[in-house]
Amino acid sequence: MKLSIETANKLMKMNGGWLDLSGTGVTSLPENLTVGGSLDLSGTGVTSSENIRRLRNGDYKDGRYLYADNILTHVKRKLIAGGYTYFEGKIPGRNVIFDGTNFAHCETRQQGLADLRFKAAADRGAEQYKDLPLDHELPLDEMVTMYRVITGACQQGSQAFVDSLGDKLKDRYTIREAVELTRGQYGGNRFAKFFQNRT
């Protein structure tokens, strides 16, 4: 049985780019098959996979797909604004934003931008914050990024905490306020310890 390119594309779309054909009885693959992730051919009659095109990070085909961070996203359209490239996914909520260095998979642009800020800050490490005094004030999104870099807190947990503040939420916080606010929260002790003995 020869696998059709249409069937392969449907299987990869459901599985994010990887293709599991193990035990299917497939004996040959289409000539123009492109695989985004892993390819399992165990228990098939396929003897060679050398003609299969393997996607690399950043591979993009206009109006079809983007392969980034080992994730295949089926792209509806590409938009460029403010130094960012935004790939709107064909599946609602499955989008990607690119800053020229990092990709962020996101539901909304705002989430993607926050994730890009985090990735850039994480690359620089916690040491970038070592000289900040307790009364140093930051916008909320930068404070969340700093907290995540220092503590290892995840984006969803951090966002859930921010959302829980409700009407008490401010646009800007000092580090001192953030230390008090996050006492007892995940990573709160690590965050406080990082800034202890600061004035």
C-alpha cells in the first residue's frame, strides 16, 4: 500500500508534524513527503526514508506552514509590524510570533509578546537583576518576566496569580511591593531571597 501525500498531511496536521506509520502495512512513501517531527516506520514495508525532506527550525511555506521549536503550525497568514512577525494559525488560538531571534507559540499576540520578553530575559539570566534596589519600579509585565526568570515560575501560574489580584492590580510595582505580594506563592521565597539585604 502506498501512502498518499494527502493522507500523510492529514496525519501530520493532527500530530503536530510528526508521522507515526508503525505497523500500518505501508510499503512506499510519496516522493514529495515533508516531515516536521519524528517519523516512525517500524513494522512497515518502507526500506528507505532518505528522500524525505526534514523540516528545520524556522522553515516557512507561505500560506501553508511554519516549523518552529519542533512544532508545526499550519499558517493562514503572516503579518509584520513593529519589528515582529506574526503567523496566524489556521487553527484558532494556534499562532506564532517571532522577534528575529525567538519564536513564541501563543493564543493571542499579547501572550506571545510576553513569552518573547521572557525568553530574551531568560537568555540573559537572573544576574541582570542583581543590582536593582528594592524601591526600583517596573511595569507589571516586566515585573512578571523578572519574577519568572528568577524563580522558574511558569507563564500560566504567573498569569493566574496576576488575574487573582482583580481590582488591586496596578500598572507598576516596586520590587519591595512584589516581594510582599508574592509571599507564600510559588517561588516567593526564592524571589525574596534573591533581593535580601538590598536597600
